[in-house]
Amino acid sequence: MIAYTINNEVIVVIVDGVSRVVPRGTAQASQLLAALKQTPIDERKVAMLADLKSALAAYTGGDCEITTSGDVIRHGEKIDPVFAAMVVRNFEAGTPYDHILKCFDRLDANPSQKVKQMLPAFLKHGGMPITAEGHILAYKAARKDMYSIYAGDNTKLVTGRADEEGHIYYGVGEKIRVKRNYVEDNPDNACGPGLHSGSEEYALSWARSNDGLMLIVDVDPADVVSVPEDSDGQKMRSCAYGIVARHLGRLGDAAVRDPSAPYASAYRGGDVDDPLDEELDVIPGDVEYYDKEIELQRKPGRIVITIRK
């Protein structure tokens, strides 16, 4: 026999004399309410949904379990608390979680133990969603002509193109890679060679101070070489990334299905103007440097970018 009480804040279910409290406003609570409304009530299903450990196991298809201390275990291994919190948040929201575990796996493929320890904390800054492939979408400052602010060593460039001085071209769609051993791997060194990206706050400071613009880059966690201690851990140096979009505002934390259109599924709303200049109606640099007219159309829940030649 199952007894239960429902109020505006929680659902309390008593199973075999043990009370289970489920906060309202979560996917778990919605599923539990639906199960309680069924006639007759499937007591086994209600008991499972009322128990966080059982509900999480069902949500992940048995791929993950949660301990009494709140740790998330996958294949017998404790997941980093940052990734674990992401899994639980997605579970509570009833949204897919696979991208988080793929990101964890891509990080596990990174040869640097330091990066494995430091990258999760970097993700806590938020606004850097994970793609379906487990990659991280971060922010990058560049000159208005789409070249890097600082020049590097052209002999270390594996894919991509650069000018004679070593400034890398960051056009949307470009895939950039440099030799991994060229990238500064010491997190104690604030400055050093490598492909830099970071949080929106970090990239925005560089774009403003250099009269530049901002881009969205796709970074495979396996390609991250260091996460410098400075800048409050808001930047990373990698040996590769792809330029996927122009910056139109801070991304959300939801998973991104198509990195080439990150705002279609991750944009959280609000103004689409680039914060580099709040008085401009267009993104700085587009009209000045290209023979294309870029029209931003705001529609509920998404942004449509129409390019007219």
C-alpha cells in the first residue's frame, strides 16, 4: 500500500513505511504525478519514481546511479562533481544527458592529467554549452577582419591559414589546428602560445580592449592543453578548434544539437546586439568588412540569420 501527500512545494510518498520527498517543478515530480493519477495506481512504478536513485537509474537506462551522499557513479567510476551536477540537473529537467557523458569521455581521452582536473571547474562559469558530440562551445575574441589579435608561429600551424605575420584567419567554418607540443601546457603561466578561448566575460574583455569582435568556437576536450590559473580560470589553451558562429549574445547551458547554429537551441533570449557597442543595431564588422548584408530576425525561441549577397 502506498500513501502520499501533495502540496505546492513537494510530493511526499510513503513506501514500505519510508517517506520519499520529491520537490515540485522537476521532471521527476511530473512523472510521479502522472503515475499517481493512473487508475489503478502502479505501485511499483510509483515507488521507483519516488526514489531518486531508482528514478535516475531509469532515466539513464542503468548507465548511472546515485549514492546516498549524492555522488553519481558510472560504470563503477565516480564522475567529477561538476559533470555529476549537470547530469542531475538534466534529470530534474527531463532533458537528455548523453552529451554530458560524451564530454566526460572526451576529457578522459585527454593525455593531460592536469587538464582532467581543471577543465570541469572551467565549465562552472556557465554559458558554454556542450554539443551532441561532447565538445564545448566557448568564446573567442578576434580582430574585426576576422584575424587573430596576436601573431603566432606559422610553422606550427597544421590546418587553417594565416597571414605572413602569423595572424590566424578565424572565418566561420574554419578548422584550426596547431602542433600540440607548441601550446603552453603549464597552467601557472598566464600567457603562452596556443589557441585561446574562454568564457564570455573573458573573451569580451579582450574584444573590447582591442576594438575587435567575438566568435563561438567548438573545442574538443581532448584537445585542451592547459587551463591557466589566472583570469579566475575562465580561459583555456587548446591545440585545435573550429569557428562555428559569430557571437550574438551569451549562450545558454542547454545542449546544442548543431554547433553550426548554436543559438537555435541554446540561446536564452534577450538582446541580440553585440555588447561591444550597445548603441549599434548590427554586429560590428559585418557591414564594414563584407559585401553581404546580414539581417537578424528575432522570432520566439530562436534567431534566424538571413544572409543576402
